[in-house]
Amino acid sequence: MTSSASPTPGSAPPARILVVDDEPQIRKFLDISLRAQGYAVALADSGGAGLEMLATRGADLVILDLGLPDRDGHAVLCDLRQWSSVPVILLTVRSGEGEKVMGLDAGANDYVTKPFGMQELMARVRALLRTHAAQGDAVPVFDDGTLRIDLAHREVSLSGKPVTLTRKEYALLVLLAQHAGRVVTQPQILREVWGPTHEEDNHYLRILVGKLRHKLGDDPASPRWIATEPGVGLRLVAQAEPGI
């Protein structure tokens, strides 16, 4: 379900706000209020629908409820942050400090507790849009003609055939794809895949890379995709089409 405000002739297109909330009254209220301020609005009633809409249509800012019917909003935010830097405002009845810290640590830009004042929310929206006005969002797909990584749907395929990866195998491949053509250091990989307490555990990485290469059919002696830079880290050598 979408609705939008049309820009006046010669003006810049309106900023696109995606609202992900399962409460019809809240969606309607935000839709009317945001459109009244000149924004283009898209509405989703579940986390899956919100991610799909963001991946296919894009947005300049997301207002995300934590209490969604299909999955927790924190999980939606974590998935979103794997491929998008769009500003996110969390909107929820959960007022505990721990919830706020968890959301901000997961990549949220701001946090508003229900019930909320519309003027305050609009001010936060304007502030985030100003801050991120010059930043674009990449299309969440890596595709070199053989290897395809669809970050929005968490799907990997080789020549059109799906490849089943574990959570850490997928996390490693996504990290390398996000830096395609550039070396990602061993400490960075260990920190992002296993956590900050594992930056010295290089044997974890050796085992994981071996398993990932095996599933991709990638020869370490003559790598098609995952190249080792001795003593430094790993590099995805494939060149993706523009977008990631």
C-alpha cells in the first residue's frame, strides 16, 4: 500500500518515507501526517513486506516498529543494515533503556517511544534527512554473471542454482561483496563475523574460508572469487555489476 505527495513543477522530488508498522491506525496517522508535510509515503504491515518494499522501491528514511507480527523489529533492522545505510527511526512502546541501546547498537539512527508527539517525530525526520541528504543507497544485489548475492532476500546462487550457506559463511561472503575488489583485513573480518573478542582467532577464519570456497567451487590456488592476500586478509576478485 502506498501513497505520495506530488512535487510542484521544477521542485525536487519529495523525500520517500517507508513506514513499517502492524497497527492500521498508526500507519494511517503517519501516512496522513507525513503526506501533509510533503513527503512521499509507503506503508508496510510486516517486517518481510517492509524489507521487500525497501529493496525494490527504495526509501530515504524508514520508520520501523519493533513489535511486528512476523519477526522482531531488531531482526528486521539487522537484516536491513547488511545492505542499506538508509536512516532508521525505531518506533515502539518499549521504553526501557536496554531496548533503546540494543536498537541503536544494531544500527538505528534514532528512537521514538509510543505514544509520541507528531511535531517531535517530524523534527527527527527532518534532521535525519538533512544529515543523509548527500548519501545514496546501493542496489542490494551483487551479480557478476555467475555468482549472485541478493542481500535483501539473503539468497546466494551460482549460475542460477541456489547455494545453501551457514549464517557465518553468508556473513563472510556479504562482507567481502560489500568491499568487492578491495582487501578486507583479517582483524576486520573476525571482528564483524565473530565479534570484537575474536580478532586474534585466525584459525576460525581459515576453516570458514575453506568451507565457503568448497561450496562455491572456488580453487584457492587460482581463485575465481575469494583471493587471499597473505598476512593481510581476503579480497573478492569478481567485478559486480554497478549497484553494491
